[in-house]
Amino acid sequence: MSEQSALVPDRQPLDVVVDRLSEVLSSEYFCVTVVRGLTRQDVLDRLEIDDQGILPECGLDDAIEHLGFDSWAVRLYAPPEAEWVYLFDVNGQTGVAHMEPVLRRLSRDTEAVSVWSLLNSTTRVTHARAGEILATFSTWLFEPASGSDPDRLNAALRRAGFFLEDEPEGFDDAQAALEAVENEFGLRVEAGAVKGPLPTIIVPSYLG
């Protein structure tokens, strides 16, 4: 693992049980974006959200029911003392937090990684730093990530089983992409917290 990676479990309270993203996000479509070193308020400021001190909270299973399929809604998971803040799209097929203008905003003065898996379609991974998109990868193209600095992402994807001449039997590109970024960047979450109610925001459409 590179020197830039930071293992979240080492920064969590000892009594907290953490899980892998690939174990929590098991649906056929999802979008998760992580940003290093920001507070929840930092995220709100960068997405131009005025929370007025109170944010509605939605669970993983009921968020779409309350907000609708067309909503640009994102659930925020920001555990205390953790290295990363997590943004989970309410409707994973939308990919709001994966949009390049949004990633550029979130990654100012830090870095962000996003994995977006579309239902029965393709999986995309994007790595951004300091407001610049460093690398983008799409399983639809059947080729390594491209961009100004794709080496780190490509190495992580290769370790997860991508770019082999013969794809392993039962290979799941969405889960493998999650495993690639969680191993490379040290991502861990509390499954119960992620599935339960989380502060939820609507990303302004003009940011996309």
C-alpha cells in the first residue's frame, strides 16, 4: 500500500467494528464517493448547502421512497476521527457525487475517489486531487484508467483482478472496483451506521 494511504480502523474508537465497503454495498447499482480530511461542514460548504443547523436523515432502504428517483440526494457518513468522509448517492444510478464538477469541488486542497456502478451496465472509478481529475476508469472500455496521473489507480485495480487476459470465473467488476479503492486508500465503514439514517442533502443541479 502506498505511503499516502491511511487505514481508517487505526483512527476509530477501539470498540467500533468496521466493515469493508464491498460488504456493505452489495446492490447491483451504487455510487460512493470519499474525500480525505474534510468535516461534514466542509462538504456542505463545497456543495453550497445551507443546512441551517439541521439536516434530514434517511436510511439506506427508505431514502428513495422519501426523496424520489430523480432527486440529486446524497447521504453523508462522517465518523469522528476518521480519515475520510463518505457520500452515498440515494439513487445509485444517478451518480451525482461522481460527476466531475462535483469531484473537482470536493477534492480542492485534498483528494477524492469515487466508484459508480450502473445496473447491468458498467462500473466507473475516478480519482481526483487538488481540484484535478487524475484518473478515470470504465469497465465498458476494457482498458486501463486514463488521465494525468493514472498509475496509482491502475495498480490498485490490477491487484483487484482487472486487466488479466482471462477474467476469473464469477468476477464481479463492481465489487472488485470497491475492493481496489478500499484496499488502496484504507476505507472502512460501520455497516450499521451506513445502512441506518444518515444526514441527507440535495446537491444543487447547477453544480453538475
